[in-house]
Amino acid sequence: AEDFGPLSVSDDSTTESQDDVRHVIVIPNYKEDEDMLAETLESLKEARGSEKFFVMLAMEAREMESRQKAESLQELHGRSFAELAVAFHPTDLKEIHVDGSYNAEVPGKASNLKYAVAEAHKAVSEDPRFSVLDSVVLTVADADVLFHPSYFAHISRDFKKLRQEGKDQQKWTMWQSPQLPWRNFYESPIVSRTWGYISSMYEFGGVSSLTMGGHHMVFSAYSVPLQLACNAELWDGDVIAEDHHSYLKAFFYSAYQSQLQVAQDGTGSISSHVQVRPVMLPSKSTSVNSGDGYWATWIERWHQATRHTQGVAEMSYAFLAAWDLLCSVPVSSLSPSFVLYLAKVVLRPVFMHVIPVLQGIALAVLTVFWYSNNFHVPMCPNRPVIMNLQYAEGGTLLCGLAGAWVLTWPVAIPFTLLMVANYLFIRVAFIQPAEAPAAKAGKRSLWHAADGGFSPSMGSSHAAAMMLITVDCIVFLGPIMAVYGALAAVLSYWNVMVRGNHFKYITASKSLGTDYGAVGKAEVIQVS
């Protein structure tokens, strides 16, 4: 294998060993720059076994230039894959609910995916090269995402391993890699970088926890068995958070299928076989960076923030789906382990969309109170008293848990860990692969070439990254997240309560203006 550092391309899996596991990649897009889509396709071409991929460009019919763009991309990259197909999502479709009611589809990634995946399934069902649909894996790929060249080979190996175990777990598995939005790190405005620190920490931590039995939902770019995606109808046309929604639908679909089996056997307890398995090969994406100027990025980042926080609607969906499930199955078929896991699934959106906001507001109030009282919280010690943690000076333990020790516990330590973690993400996934011997020799993939666009500080890209992250987190992170995190979330609570999933989906632009990888000019990319 070529030496690209800690994330080198492995040679332990050949194309031939993946012959019976096929990949369908769907790329939802709307008004994306053609050069960016071409680069994404070029990156897919560099993946192992890409000549057997079925790639679907999921375009929007309402985009005037979509057909011309699709024809150009097919002409340029059509011979790189088994098939490069195109789907044009109509504008007048409706989402019909179980009770017979319906809503007009919400323009966005979810409705686009729902249509495109159905078209892809129809196409591969008629293609003799994809005759065994149970061995087809679907990957959702955003237009700006670069997968590691070994990503698909890893999933193929994992799929085969699960199949060989004989428990059909491969039919109920979703795969997720950590996604790092740092392809344009150095040139991204501060408002975009601060969100990237939080997002990277949460998603990388969540995916990493899966290696130790943790629980996490899929996010943004992920893989799932094609048959599961179609049988469970994972995407609805009137939702915003398509990734979390797809996981929840898969989980409850599996639970109902289990209940049918229990009813047929007359014994046993229900379970959900859906699991997310980690692919510890980071995917690289871009942060919001408007081509209309620095301050335009702040506006577009606000649109992105309000769209992301609209995902709080999945909390009510999870509670309702869980309630319907519990009301429709016999109590005797509910095991304690399933009820506990169900609670984890249902509470996940709460811990994502509500708890951080409540915690942030409480910490802000405490900080103001602490500051207005000359850096002291009445009835609490200024430092920990080890000899009597419960009662000393008003309750050392209680005050410490509340963050009253000069805010060291809830602020300084987490912020330090946040800075260190993000520096390590950037160093290992961006700087080191680009500086590795094979990369310097010109033998690098687009994934390895995506180095974040750093301009060295004091002769070092590592120093530039560390300095920028430190200043961003210490000075700007708190104030920016108060607006783009807490305020955006509160407004989404109101919107979901009053309007439900009715939401104006506004995409955010992302530009790559530095000369790295295959990109040598400023590019403005419209992505969701």
C-alpha cells in the first residue's frame, strides 16, 4: 500500500473479493456547481471496485439547468461506473400518510431521496448485474462529500462477515463514517468554523462510541441495505431531517417485523435488529462559505442552522411511533432489554435537540450570576473542599456539579478537550495525509489531497490549525452558538409546534477558493 500516513489505502481487500456485494450511490443535489459534482464523481471513481458501482444523480426538475448538467456529467464520467443514471424529482408530488391524509412534499433532501431511491431500485431490479438485491448496499452521498477510497471496500467486507455469521444481520445494518466539514477549513468564516467544531465532536464521538457498544444515529452521508431502504420506505417527502428520520423508520420497521414473527411463532419477545456499525474512515465535506462575501455567509449559516434544528420534529415522531408500537403489541412480548433500547432510541433526539439548549441556557444564567457577584456564587465555595464534599461551605459536590467553581468544571475542561479533539481530527484526517510521502510524490487520491487549505503559520500547518482553533473556541464559540445554536433551536421549537414540518428549505452555499486537490479556482457550491 502507498504510505499516506495513518489513513492509508489498505491492500488487504481486492476487487474480486467484493464481486457479490454491489453498491448503489445516490447523490441528491439542487443547484450544485457542476465542477463540484464532477469532483465528487471523480472521487468515487478512485474507490476500490468503482467500475461496478451504480451511481444515481438525484436532480430536481425545478432546476432549469439540471438536464444539461446531467448530460455533461454523464458524458464525462458515464464510462467510469457500471451505470451513471439520473433521476429528476418532480415538483408536484404529495406525501400520503397512513390515515389517508396528505401533505405537499417539502422541497429538500428527503423528498429528493425518496423519489431517487425508488427510481434506482427499479433500475437495478431490471439489471442482471444486480440480480441478487439482498446483496446491494445503498449509500447516500451529499454533493460535497469525499469518501475514503477504502470506504466501500470496508462495507463490503463487513457485509460479507455479517452474512457468514448466518443471522441475517447484514440485512438490518446501517453504516456510518465520521464526517468532518473541513475541506475548506482555513478560508471558512468564523461562524461556519464554530459549528464545525461542535458537529465534528458530536459525530466523531458518536461513531467512535459504536466501537464500544454505544448508540448513534446515521448522519448526512451513510449506507444502508437497498432492500431495507425500500421495504421500510425510509424517506418521507414532508420531513427535513432525512438522516435521523430514516434511522427511526428502520428501527420501528424492524420492531414490527419482529412482532409479526413472534405472533406467528406464538412465543418469544420482539426486538429491533437495526444497528449502526462504524466505518472509521472519515468522510470529508465543506462548511458554509458564501460566494457573495463574508457577511453573506453569516446569513446563509443562519438558514442552515434553522434547518438543522428543525430536526427537533423527529423527537415528536419518535415518541408517537414508540407509543403506537407499545399500544399495538402484547405486554408479554416486551422484554426489559427491548424497552431499555427503545428508551435510548426515543431519547436520542431529546439529548440532541433539547438538553444542550437547556444546559446552555442554565450555564449562561449561572455565568451572569457568578460575574455579577464578583466571581462568586453565594452559598458555594470558590474552590473544591475535598475533606467534606457534601456539606462544606454550602455543599461542595452540589455546587461543583452546577458549575460554580469559577466555571472550571463545565467550561475550561470541556473547551480544552474540544480544542484538542478538533486539532487531532484536522491533523490526522487532513494535514498528515497531504504531507505523507506518497502524497508528496503525487500519488494521492482526491480524499488525501483535501488538506483543509491551510496556509502555514510559523512554517507549520499544524501550528496554524492549533492557533486558529484556540482563538475560535476561547473567543467566539460561546457568543456565536448562543445565536446560531440556542436561539435557532428555540425558534425551531416554535415552528414545529405551530407549523409542524412546513418549512422553507433554503440551501447554503459552500466555496472552495484555495488551490488544493483537483480544485484550482474559487468554486461556489449549492448544497444542503
